[in-house]
Amino acid sequence: MTNFFSSNFKLGILGGGQLGKMMLYETRKYDIRTHVLDPSQDAPSKIACDHFQQGNLMDYDTVYNFGKKVDVLTFEIETVNLKALAQLEKEGKTVYPSAKTLEKIQNKGRQKIFYEENNIPTAEFVRFSNKAHLTEGITNNKIKLPFVWKSTQGGYDGKGVSVIKSGADLAKIPDTECIAEKLIDFKNELAVIVVRSPSGEIKTYPVVEMEFHPEANQVEYVICPARIDDNVTQKAIQVATKVSKAFEHVGILAVEMFQTQDDDILVNEVAPRPHNSGHYSIEASYTNQFEQHIRAILDLPLGETESKVAGIMVNLVGAEGHTGDVVYKDIESILKMKGVTPHIYGKKQTRPFRKMGHVTIINKSIDEARKIAEKVKNTIQVVSK
């Protein structure tokens, strides 16, 4: 076995945002040496890694040369140069999740086709090469209004996703390759995090429920455990496990799903990395998702995924009408509340709806935790000076 701990072993992370920063808490715990590549000189991960490099994650040479310097390479963001990853693998470098897995996920159109090919339940969709092609599809009744429009590349945190109800909505979307998806009348949005090691050990975290902000299309609350029937829980875990096996990923895979009015489970999309829906695990689980990702990519035994206590995560996003140097207004008030832990990501500049941090609320009672979460949401504000 490789000696990863207190040694010359180097773990490379592509992307230095908050997910990388939280992954680095765990590498610090185990004394694993880390190299991080990120386009921003002010990346949150910069303070916590052993070696930081500024560079473009989509540039072949930058990613390839960075990968050559490390022993194992992983990422905290999907928009990275795939060809460089594939070349590194060809030369014997360990990259997890693999370029092959990432290629199926990076483009949302390809991701949806993959679900169809693998008999994974998902909302009906049509893929369009550009806006003119989409408009033609509406005229020819290939897709009916209203529908969900998704850009196939680069969408995140509610960006690159719109509900199209009229011609006016259609006029606002960019001219890009996209998918038009049937609008699902769902009861709940759920997520299951699956972790898989190269040896094939697989574990799932409890099903979580997500409450969304109606305007920003961003998660406001992640609730664990989800307040759903046992049969729905079992179905969600089965579907997530099937998705994990189909992708043959290594590391964390967050599977986002819809629970329909008939209690069917449809896969919405996946993320092959630690994910917003697993942040509650830092305080609430026996093994948090970031440590679990590190264990998986290094092929170490996976940790327990059960929760010690009920947990709710509240996203801290920039308030509307505020852009500039960040101030966390009334953070002292939430620190006085029972079971409340804020996580500040280290982004110095705020703007409307930018993810600036999150807060975990833990409690023996999920209902009590939800009440405190509401108080937290209504108290702390992310504003500018």
C-alpha cells in the first residue's frame, strides 16, 4: 500500500473553490500533501493547500503539466480539460473520477442520453443544437410549452436552467446547444450521495430532501433525513446505486432526483464530486462527504455513512442589491443558537445569489432543526460594506 500520510505522496485537486477548501480540511487531518490549480489568485483553497498554482482549468497544457507533478489527481468542478486528463491516464497517472466518467457527465445532453441507454428513469427530453433548432422543435411540436430549458455546457447553481412558458421566456435564453425537458410535477426534490472506491466498495448516504429558492433556482435548505415514506427512500437508494454502477465512477457521486406525484423516482442530474447536498455531513455524519471522497480516490476503506443526528444545511448567498466587499451581518446572533455551525468560504467579494458560505443546524429532532434553520435564514445576511 502507498503511504499517503506524512510522506512525499502528492494529491492534486483541479479547482480551488469552497469544495476544494473543505476537502483540504480532511487532507490536513491526515497530513496528505496537496497541490491545487485554480484560475483565481484569491481562490478559497489557497490558504489550506501545500502548493497553489494559478491557471486555466480548460487549458490542455496547464492541466497536463499540473497533473504530471502529482501522484493522484481529482477535481472539485467538472469544467476541466478532458483531453489532458485522458492523456495523463494514458501515461499511467491515476485520475479519479476518470476522464471516461467525466466525459459522460460534463455535457448535460450526453448525460441524459446515457440515462436512456442504461434504462435509468429520467424526465423526457429532446436535445437541440442551437436556439434556431429549438424554435423549430417548438413549431413542429417536438416539445410542448411549458418545458425546462437547460444549457448542455457550463450550467451551475441555477444558471443555465430556465422554465420556458412563453415566447418572451424563449427570447431571453442564450444561443447554445441545449436540452428541452418535460416539466415534471414533483412532490419533492431528493438527492442521494453514493461513494465508490476503485476496489468496488459502494456505500450510500441517507436520502436528503431539498427546498429551493423560487427565483434563484438554488437550494435553500438541505434536510437530512428526507421527510418521505420508507418505500420512496428505498426506491431512491436503489436508483442512485444503479446510476453509480452505470457511471463506474470513483469518489463521491451526488445523484439529484425528483419524486413524482405517483412516488416514482426520476434522475435529474449528477455531480461526480462533493456536492451541496452533502454539506450537512460535516456536522451530522460519522464520515463527512469530503473525507469519504479522499478515502475513495485513495482506495482506503470507506467510512460509515449514517448520520449521528438530524441535520439541515442552509446556503448563505449574497443578498440582492449588494455587490462588493462582503460583510456577514448578524453572524453573532446565529452563533448563539443551539446546534448551529456557520462555514464561511473565503470569497472576499459578494454579489446577488453568489454562494458565500453555508450553515449547518443539527438537532435530535428534524422538526426542531427546521425551525432553527428558518430563524438562521431570517437572521444572517450576506451584504456588502
